[in-house]
Amino acid sequence: MQQKTDISYNSAGIEKPPWLKLGPRFRKLTVAERRIRLCDFLDMSEDELSATGFDTEMCDLADIMVESAVGYIPVPLGVAAGFKVNGHLYNVPFAVEEPSVIAAATFAASVIGRNGGFTTESTETVMTAEVYVETEIDPDSRDVTGLITEVEDELTEPLAAMTRRGGGFHGLDIERIDPDTIAARLHIDTCDAMGANILNTCAERVRPLIEARLGGEAIMAILTNAADRRVTTARFSIPVDACARGGRSGLEVAQRIVKANRIATIDFHRAVTHNKGIMNGISSVALATGNDTRAIEAACHAFAVRDGAYRALTEYEVRDGALHGSLRVPVAVGTVGGAAGFHPAARFSMQVLERPDARTLASIMACVGLAQNYAALSALVSEGIQAGHMRLHANRLAWKAGARGDEIAELADRLSDEGVFNSEAAEHILAHIRRRG
Ligand code: MEV
């Protein structure tokens, strides 16, 4: 793909920014028109264009989901089969581009599933919105007394449907966060919705009331993605023998997992990678189910630093001949509303999961995060991570070299057997396979 080199200048001789070259009305065009404009601007071939969307209906869907849509990106969707969570076997959809993620989850789900599976606990599905008011009023003063009842009354109408479903208003806290500012925190049980819209609507609705009673002007009214009242804990316990790997005994691997986890509680650099591995699973399921991956990631990383130092989200111990692992994370997901309610791929994923409610989905996601972490640590402290990764990387090299169908597995096997992982070798071996016929 080659970008056109002719540079456009405006009358002042200043180079026009690329969006202007696409035309100031670019965002007003239809998806099809935008695609043609972009294609022309970048001298793209039809093939290159088709990589960003060939299905008209999906392009139309993209257009109603985001502004200036030009197509969609096909991220692989896979299913890790057989996740035993609270006694029930789930097949879990992942949308992810990284080759080892589903393989790792499936490995851990199978080891843990054979030994009792995962158990979970979760809090209620309560989310919080905040109205920040500039005021010097004492939050404990009499002026503030009764505000909670007034706020609850004001929210009766916008929360009517949520209240009928068993959720709704869950309280109000007032906290001074600096000498000039008070945060009024509004808690709402959003049931099976992630809740962003209803929280923001409610926060804006009560903003004038809160301003009047706190005697100041609100700077802003918005939900917090911290979701620290919506926390799920996943656990497993497996006999240490089940941990044996890479020529090391189960006890040795289990003890090394505990040490590896400890390192991630004391060393910030390791903690980031450790938690990234956990999010490999959680974010992939979030994406597959049409949930907000950025909100969940922000919440989990903030949770990891809640006591001032960024640490591993997991805990492990070896006790009574077993390895006990746990993960505690805020997972604010919705199973109704948002993309989960209308995107065909998200709806498919919900079907694969047997249409869970939000609490169940959060529980499954916490188990997936824990599984991902167990699989990573078990490899890292035994045979290392690269052997498995390179095997999966070989598939990509095979594809890039032009292998298709059965050729892919054959070429990947040959690359792995010979221990060479580069494009040149892949092309060479592919030519050989084809000559052989
Ligand atoms: C790779 O995406 C994730 C790991 O680096 C996680 C970890 O190191 O714990 C394998």
C-alpha cells in the first residue's frame, strides 16, 4: 500500500492534515463512499479494501456503532471448551489475536476441571456515579441531611424499570475529596446491564438537586469505571501432583508458582506482565461478548494498585497437598443492553455461554483470568513459555509464506521440528512441500 505523495497546501502554504485531504465532509459520507474515498486517497487495491469488510450489513452495523466507520476488523473468535465453574461446564468464547491465549485457557481449564473446577463468589451488581461539586459546606452538616431521600425520590422515575428487575437505587455517599470539592457518590444496582447509560443519566438528573443542597456548582457528573462494588472472586484447589510439568514434580512446580506469584506482589515490572496475562483472558471474553474491554481493564489495573502499590491480582498457596489459587477482580459486564444486546457476534457468544446473567458472566470471566494465570505460571516456572509460543507462531509463519489448508499444519510441524522460525525457511519448505505434491 503506498500513500499518495502529492502534498496539498492551503492558501497559507501550510500542509493540509490527512483528514482534510479525505475531505471535510468525510464523516458525512456513507460507509461505501468513505471506503471509495479512502481507497482512492491511499491507492489501495480491491483486495486490500476487502480486508476491512466485505459484508454490507456488517458495514452498516459499524456505521451505526461508530462515527466515520469505514469497515470492520475481523478478530479471531474461538471457544475454550469445558470450563467447570461452580459445578457447571461452560464453553467460553474468546475474541483475541494472540495465538497462545485460548490454548493456555483450555489447558488450565482441563487440569482444574479434572480436579473439581472453579468456584466463585461475587458482590451485588452495584455501580457508582459521581457528582463533583465545588463547595466548602461540611458534608456532615444539617443542610445535607435528607439529601439521600430527595435523591432517591428524584430517581424513582428513571430507575423504575431497573427497580422492577430487582435493582435500582442503592444509596448515596458524600465525601470531601479536597478543601474545595465534595464527591457525591450515587450507587445503583444495574442488574444485568453494565449500566453506563443509566448511571450517567441518573447522575445528570440529580446534579441540580445536589448542587442546590451542597451550595456549589458541579464540575461534572459521570460514572466511575472503578466498579469496586462489583467484585468477583474465583478460586481453585488442585492436588500438587496435578501441577507436574517439564520434568519437575508437581510439588516443585506448585511451590515455584507460589514464588512466582510472590515476585509479582513485590516487583512492579513483573506484576504488570502477570496481570496482563490475566487480562488476556478477561478482555478476550469481554470483546467476544460485546462488553467494554477498556472499562474492565481500567478497573482491574486500578484494583491491582488499590493499596498504593501495583501488585498481582492473584494469590496462591500450597496447603494440605494442594495448590490453592484465587483471583479477585472488579468485572462490570452487561448481558443486556450495549453491543451485547445487538451485535451478531456478541449475541452468538452469549448463546455459546448459554445466556448467562451479568453475575454469572463476571464469574466465568474471573475464572478465565485465573486459568490464564495458572497456565502462564505453570509454563514459566517449568519448561518456559517459548516452546509452546513458537509452535503457535509457526502457524502464522506458514500462513504468511502462503500455505493454505493442510499445508499450514504440515509446514508448521516442519518449522517446529527443525527449530527454525523465519519467513525465508517457511517459504523454502513450502516450495519443497508443493514440489513433492
Ligand atoms: C503473554 O501474553 C502473557 C504472559 O506474559 C503472562 C505472564 O507472563 O504471566 C505469558
